[in-house]
Amino acid sequence: MQNFPIGILDSGVGGLSVWQEIVSLLPHESTIYICDQKNIPYGEKTAEEVHQLARKLVLFLLKKQVKLIVLACNTITVSCLEELRQEFPQVPIIGAVPVVKLAACISKTRKIGILSTTRTAESEYQQHIIHTFAQDCTVINEGTDELVPLIEKGDVGGVAQVLPRILQPFQTADIDTLALGCTHYPFITQQIANILGKDIQLLDSGAAIARHVQRIEEHNELFAANEKATYAFYTTGNNEQFEEVARKLLNQAIRDKIGLAETVVL
């Protein structure tokens, strides 16, 4: 089982921000990435709708005999992480949560922001994280469903047009730290930094998720010994568009690992 792949799922290309951290940290691990671009965006759906869509993605990965599953999507995580763990106890499932604890720890002014999707921002899960780890902070918790579709298309111009308005509440509140609560958002950190300024610290959870994968593998003795790792990609949407946008978004050092995705019907 050690050499079986790691399964990674998301609604779209955003989870690739987590995938690239996992691949960089664990180069001997093969991966299978599945995204549900047909039904994007998830942020405007109900928790039950997200749960039913996520179940199909998990079942797809289990048929591919993955040894571990990463929910590389904050919206899926806050909507149904525990339900999925109860339904599929045969495999470790790791979620993605905003790094609120770290943001609260490093903020000097005690004013922090969280930018996520609407579903994540309004979830009890995120409210619990804020209450648990950021009680002594002023927290600006903003959700939007405008950015994900633009990032999915690689529409830099569209992002530039709406981003100043979306970030305005953080500027008004004079935060010093912003946690990115959607795995799509690390791909627009430069645009965010250009608006908020270089003194604002931007945090995302990709590297932390990769380290957690490493810990889970160590605890369960799941480390692979593949001489040459393989990377497979699947989408419920347009496979050619997936590859084009993925290569545009990913770091130069890792984008060559992206192959043509296969379109699947779940």
C-alpha cells in the first residue's frame, strides 16, 4: 500500500496550490488529482450539496486505490470533513482550514483578516476556529464567490477588476495579517499584495497541509519508495482548459509535471 498514490480533490484548479506543496515536499509520492469543474463554484452551494458532490470525488479516488485523501478545498472541508471521515474510515482524510491560529499568533496589531468563499466564511466550522484561536483579535471575515470562477479561467484582468473592491474591508479595518481561506487564492497573492501593500502578511495553508500529509504518512508507515513518481489529473470539466490554466498558475519549477487531464463523468 505504501506505493499507492495520494489522492487530492478540489472543486477546480485551486487545489493545485496544495498539490504543488505536497509534490515539492514528498517527491517520491505519486498523486491522483480530481476536480469537479463542471459544478464550480462550490462556495455558493449549501453544505449538503457540497457533501454530495465531494462524496463522488472521494469514491472516484478510492476506486483508484489511493492510500490517503487530501481535501484541497476549504469549502469542502468546512462543509463535510467529519461526515466524509465517518463514511470512509478506511482511508485517512486530511482537510484544508484557514491558518487563523498562525495569523493570530503573528499579528502585531491584533487585527487580522480571512478571505474565503461565502460558504466557508459563513460556516460554523470557521466561526469555531475564529472563536478558538483569535478571541483577542479583531477578525474581518469576508467571503466572496467572484474570484474562483475568474481564477479557473486564468482571467488575470478580471481578477484585477474586482479585487480592489473585495479587499476594501481589510484596508478599512487596517489589518496587518490576511489568511487566505480558499486554495485558489494563493495563485493571486501578488495581486493581493500589490493592493494591500508589502507590510501586510499573507498566509495560506498549502505548506502546512503538505507537512500534515508527511506526519500522517509517517504515523501510518505510508511513505512511498517510488523511483519515479507519477502524476495523474482528472476533471469533470474541459481537460484542455484545465491543463492550460494549470500551467499558467503553477510555479515554473513544477508546471512541467502537469500532463493532459482526463475528462470523467462522476
